[in-house]
Amino acid sequence: MTLDALSDAAPTPAPGAPPPTTTDVAATRGRVFSGVQPSGLPHLGNYLGAFRNYIAMQEGYDAIYCIVDYHALTSTHDGEVIRRNAREMALGLLALGLDPERSILFRQSDRPEHLELSWLFSSVVPVSWVERTPSFKEKRRTQPDDVNHALLSYPVLQAADIAIYHAGYVPVGSDQAAHVELAREIVRAWNTRYGDYFVEPKAVFTDSPMIRGTDGVTKMSKSLGNTIDLFAPEAELRKQVTSMVTDTQRILRTDPGRPEVCNVCQLHRYFGEDYESIWEGERTARTGCVDTKRLLADRILSRFAEARARLEELAARPGLVEEILRAGAERLAPQASETVRVCHERMGLGPR
Ligand code: TYM
């Protein structure tokens, strides 16, 4: 589902009102949750695939966003890297327009109740469900020497992240669709066993749910080294755009290009309404790949000029990010502990 197709949201909160953190499940219909790994400053794929919706959904929804540092432990074992990358990701999100007055931004490990709910959920999850998750299969291939147990539990923790706040909507890129679908199945299994309580979440996509990397083939991703980094120094960003693989059948400058397969042309869709005339230039060989790339780099730099300046300002204020993350986690405490309390009661843990 795309954001445009979403019409059953909760009523818009009063302008300027901070997002509610109600513990009343019935009142959470318009709640949004999403998470992002602490992978340093954001790239263009994060923004076009998910963060655009994070920002848009601050309006009219009760939005909660999380830097998922527990999840990062499945692949990164250097604590300093996780901590630094979490701070950078938070800075990037704030610079791009996340507003702590209108949404909540927090770090997962500051709300350890997520781990508890993940354990409680794991008791209703057949092992076969997690073993067949595409991300687990991929990690087994890409990090064969480190197939740790947490990799298998990864999507269960992701389900807990969403369900602990009873979020109904999850803005993500299409690579996360299987995880959100599994989250739906997990809460359904829990509700069937212990009685209706959790909301079945729905994924919300942008019109560009999968952005290809500079190689033109695979998903843009830091781990593949094929990113366009929104906050890279200008020369570096231009170099990344220049390195993009275009239409591999266009060898000579005079060969006609095929915009439908060219990743540079496809990205132009999101940087100006005149993209069809840019495509026409490629098709007729009026323009070459170098021209089209230069224009794309100019447009990316101009679109993110404000965010890039804001990042510098925010980074110059020591303690600011920590304070925002801490305050966000604190506001979520009542909801997180209430959810866990209800689970204890229904699942037979502790005294009645
Ligand atoms: P992560 O950190 O890989 O990515 C963060 C968000 O960016 C989107 N994204 C992309 N979208 C389109 N094209 C791309 N090339 C691209 N690269 C990244 C992702 O789809 C994602 O929305 N498992 C999650 C984190 C998570 C989570 C959650 C998400 C943990 N708990 C609960 C939602 C709800 C992940 O690793 O995202």
C-alpha cells in the first residue's frame, strides 16, 4: 500500500500537539512505527524508499521512529561503530526533517521491553517461519562465518518493535515487506492463542520502494558499497553519481539510450517534473550519460542543500541527539510497560 492509498488513518492531531503516547490500544489506530539500523548517515535509498514517508507521516499520524541497535548486533560486533553510527543516523533523520516535537525518535536499547516482548512472541513462532525469511537466507550466504542465533530471531524482534506500541502502519522499503508480513502472522498467532490484543500492522510504501545502487542492479545498500550518500562532501557525492552504471547497451555517445532500464534516468523521476524530456534526450542521443549524471548530481545537491546545512548545525550542538533520543525513549515507557504487563497477565507470568 502506498501512502496516497491510505485513507483510514486516525483523525489529525491538533497542530503543534506532541504525538500522544496513549496506552489505550483502541486509540492507536493511526499509529506509525518504523525502524532503521544504525548504519551511519542515510543514503538516497533510505530516503526515497522510506524516510520520505517517515517525514510525511508525522502529519496526521502518531509517529514513532527507532534506531534499532539491538538488531545491529546481528552483523556488527564493534561497539564503538554501532554507537557512532546510531548517532549519525539520528542526526541524518533530524536533518532530513524528523521533528521531535511531532514524532518520537528513540534508540531501541533504551527500551529493553522490546527484547522481552520478542521472547514472549518467539514462543508462538514456528522455527520454519524464521528459517524461510529472505533476509535470514541472504545473511547465511553473505556472512557464512557468523550465522548467529540473533539473525534467526531478527524478524521476531522486528515484530515486537512494531507491536509493543500497537502501530498499525509501518513505512518501509519493499525489502522489508516480508518482515512486516511476518509481523502480521506473529501477532495473529499470539492473538489466536491468548486473545485479541495486538494490531496487525500494514506496510506503507513510497512510489520508489526499491532504489537500485550505483551498480544499477542490486538494492542500494551500505553493505554493498553502492550508495549515494546524502551527506557526503560535494566532490564525493558527485563521484558516486558519476560512477553509476547506466544502460549497458549504450556504448557510443551516439547510441540511443533506454531510459526504462537506465538507473540514472529512473532516479531523475524523483528530482523534477521534466524527467520525460530528460528521457527523450537520452532516447534520441541528444544528451549523453555524462550530461544526465551531472544534472542528477546537481539536483540531488540542490534538493538536499537545506538538510546538509542543517546536519552541520545539529552536529555542532553536543548532547542534542542524545537528549532527543533519551526523551523519546522516556515518553514511550508507559506504553511499553503496559503492553508487557498485559502479556504477562494473559500468558501466565508472575502473580495474577
Ligand atoms: P534498514 O536499516 O536496512 O533500512 C531502513 C529503511 O530504509 C529502507 N531502504 C530502502 N528502500 C528502498 N530502496 C533501498 N535501496 C533501500 N535501502 C533501505 C528500508 O526498507 C527501511 O525501511 N529491518 C529493518 C529495521 C527494523 C524495522 C523494525 C523496520 C527493525 N525493526 C520495525 C520497520 C519496523 C532494516 O534493517 O532497515
